[in-house]
Amino acid sequence: MADSAFVTNRSIAQPTAAGRRARDFVRFLRRHGWSYLFLLPMFLLVIPFVIYPLLASVQITLYNWDGIGNPTEYVGLDNFARVAHDPLFWGAFQHTFTYAAVLVPIQLTLALILALVLNNPRLKGATIYRAIYFSPVVTSAALVGIVVSLLLNSLGTPINDLLTHLRIIAQPIDWLGDPRFALATIIAVGIWHTLGYNLVYFLAGLQSIPRDLYEAAAVDGANVWQRFIQITVPMLRDVGAVIVFLAILGSLQVFDLVLVMTGGGPYYASEVVSTYIYHFAFTPASVGAQANVGYASAAALFMGVLVMGLTGLQLLTVALMRRRSAQLR
């Protein structure tokens, strides 16, 4: 009798627990359903334009294909072997990471300094300054590259004239035609163009810090530097980690500026992985090869795996930092 009563009670409790979960789910949908409804168009566009091409490109990596008709020349993993043994790819790989390694620390340092200045409540016209610094972001990278190229593409440029007049340089410099300066010029333009993104991120993080902490520290005799080290840096740690990884991932995908300003030249001095893939897929004459979408897809998959690895590292780092912050509290 006891066993049968236990079974009966258990069978009654199960529908009750399921019903509770159903009610919680309905309550969740009522509260957050509009948010998911607004996100639905994005997901509907991501599936055909991102997910499907990504999956299709994995199959294409196994073929030599010029992009016309259906791929028929099966080569297996030969495309990956060619990518791994191509010095031009590794040169582009090195340039990509050089771009990220130089741009990210300089840009984030400038963005943090500007965010600290613009977060000062005593600064008049802060909204105007924010709009000015953010305005390059809303400008197309291709358009920025074209305008800068017009200013730099010949030896008699206004910029060279200004630098020569100020005696900063002795001879005019071919900024985009000299292999020594091409990549550095693109990095400088990239720092200026996307600075506004990180400026806004840092500014949002700074505005989330309670001002009572700064006032209490000032009363205790802490100077500006001590308040920055003891309050600003710890409070920005979680936000800063996200900003750093977003900046790294964004810089590794540089394409527009390089393609418009130098096309990867001169002599492949500014070739990055994105332009390397583009050239083999659509403009093979620029790299002295035949069009091979399969080979370009293999290079893209190689780089994509690296980017996904960095994304996973970002998620893991943020999770660990949040757990550590929760333990300290």
C-alpha cells in the first residue's frame, strides 16, 4: 500500500511540476516575447546570407572550382595543403596580425583617454565632441579609403607639402606606393576610422560607474591617478575585456581599406587574409593565378576557424571574469 501510494503521489506531482514549467514559460514569453519578435527578421536574414553560405563553402573547399556552373573537380584536402604551403598566404596572415597588434593597443588607449575626458561632467559641449569623434564610424570604409588615397596617391600631395614645410620629412613620401609605408598608412587610417566605436563603449562603461565612489575616494585623499587605478580600472575590467576582444576580431577582418587604398600592394606588402581570399576568388590575375573559389574557401575556412577560436576564448574569459567578480562580492 505504501509503495502504491508513493507511486500515485509521484504521478500526481509530475504533471504539477510540468504545469509549473509551462506557466513559467508562458510568463516569460509574455514578458520578453516582443524582444524575440524584433530579433526575428535578423535571424531570418542570417540563415540565407550567413549560415547557408558558411555551410556551402565547407563543401566547396573540396573542389577546384572557378565559380561558374557546378563544382566537379574533386581534390579532397589538396586546397588546404596548398594554403598551408603558400608563402603568400602566410605573408598575408602576418600582415593581418600586424595590423591587429598595432591598431588595437593604440586605438584602445586613445579611446579610453578620450572617454575619460568626455565623461567629465564639467566639460561643456561634450555631446558635440562625441558626435565629432563618432562621425567617421558612420562613414563607409571604402569611401574613407578613396578620399585618403586621393590625398596620398602621388608625390606632390598636400600632406607631403605640409610635412615638408614643417620639416618633419625631408623628401616627399609615396605613402601607398612604398612597401615600407603602405601597411603603416592603412593602420593609421584604420585607427582613425573605427576609433568612435571603442570610444562609445568605454564611455558607456565609465557612465555606469557610480560617482559616489569617486567622491568618497576624493574625501579620503585619493588623487586622480589613484582614483583611476583603484576605481576606474577594476570597474571597467569586464567591459574592457569585451571591448578588447571585439576590437581584435574587428581588426582581423580588415578588408575595405586595404582593397580600396592599395589592393594588397605594392608587391603584396599590405596583403591581408581577406584580400588574399578575394583575389583568388574574383581577381586571380592580381596574384598570377586562375580563379579558384574552392581554394579561396579553404583559406577563408582556415581563417574562420581562428576567428571562432578567438570568439570562444572571449566567451570563456568573460565568463571567468564574471565568476571571479561574483566570488569577490
